[in-house]
Amino acid sequence: MYDFDLTLSPRYMQEYAYLPGIRMAPADFWGACRDFQLEHSVDGVLAYMYMVVEKAKGVMELTRGTFHQLGAQVEFFPGVEDWFERINAYGTSIGVEVEHYIISSGLKEIIEGSSIARAFSGIFAASFVYDANERPIWPATAVNYTAKTQYLFRINKGILDVTNDEDLNDYTPEEKRRIPFPNMIYIGDGLTDVPCMKMVRQKGGSSIALHSGKDTRLTDQMILVNRADYATLADYRPGSELDETVRMQLDFIRSAHNCRRRHTEQYDRARARSGWSPNEPLPQR
């Protein structure tokens, strides 16, 4: 699982084409979002979604298609655009099926228009409801940093339909969950990723904190206080530390799976030979 802004892309997605299109500087836009949030006690994601629509009035016609066009202009860290194919191929070579998911507070429609959208099995991000003319009229989903953890469980249980809360909240035995937490790798860049990173780690998976190389203080802190397992430069090219770390973690996932399978096989053989049932006391020698 990946965050998007500052994890896969060096800047916030709105800064590539949307803000130049409405002729507004990033500092002014984000400042206006913050002012609106504080004035009205609004969730930060809902505040920026409101401002995206409000600031475009009379300057840029916003439709679902417009957001997709804006997404086509998003740029990525080195190596990102062929990363997914390479990691999938490595997974196949060691017998691991790799899936990629986005969990982001950014706009889903912009991500869908990006050059890497097809690589993901699921994109969980903020999105709009649209009218008959495909214009945004209301938030459909707002994904803030604590709400992100919901999507870990959706991926875990294989319930990707965001309208299906009943099955998500139903009890599901661990052995019937589609993607076990120990098989998860979460990749993010900052404090907004901490809840997901911490949850994945607590449940046996791993988390990777990324930095741009200019300032490592935050990622250093995250690894020192056990919020992340690894901290690397956001460089997705072959042979990079991130590339080597993810491959190493995939090797670990494969080995751990094989160990669990071997234990289960030996347990089942021992149970069959002894005729013992878990509901009975252990046989005495």
C-alpha cells in the first residue's frame, strides 16, 4: 500500500496543473484551506475539497474529465513509472503474487488520470459526487489520516467496495482473510501515514518511511520510535535502497508463509497420528 503525495510524487498533486490553471500559488491555496478549516471547524480534507471547487469558479471548468486531465500531468519520483511491473516480475520469480493499492487523502479522480493508475488493484482516496453534467457537487469520500486505517481492513478482508460496511464489520476468521496483515508493506512519507504504519507493524506487516534526501529528521524519528521498520530515499529505480528493501521484504514474506505452511502440515500429521482433538486433553506418555 502506498500514500500518493510526497510518496510516489515529489509534490502535492494539486500543484502540477490545477493551481497553475487557476493562477494561484501553492502557499496561498493551502493557506486559504487552513483558514477555512479553522474558521468553520472543518476536517482538513473536506476543507481542501471545498476550496478546490470554490477557487476554480469562473477560472476553470471542473468536471470528472478535467480532474483526469490534471492527473495526466502529475510527475513522479525516479523509477516510479516502471516500478510496479518490476516488483510484480520479482514477486512472480519467487512465487509471490504482488498487488498494489493507494490509500491517499488526495483526489481519486486526479490519481485515476495519472500515468500509473492502471498499476493499482484499488485506489482509496477523496472523491466527489457528480451531477448529470459531470460537475463535482458534493464530497463522496474524504480520507483523512485516521480514516486511512479503514482501508487496511478492506484490503485485508478483500472488501474493496466502499459502500459495503456490513461485510467489513462482520467477524472474519484470520484464515479466511484475503490478504493477511503479515503480508502487507505500507509505504508513506510522513505523520499522516503514522496510523497506517503503526497498525500494519502491530499486526505483523512492515512499514517504510520515505524522504526526499533534503531532510531526514522526520523519517529518522519514525524509525527510532518504532513507527516504521525502514527509512529510505524516495528512489524507486533498480538497485536503490528502496528497491532492495522491498525485494528483501518480499523474500521474508515468502519464507514466513512457507514456515507457517510447514508448521500446519506437521501439526496436521501429528494430530492424525495421535487421534488427538483440540477439545480433548493432550495424551499422556
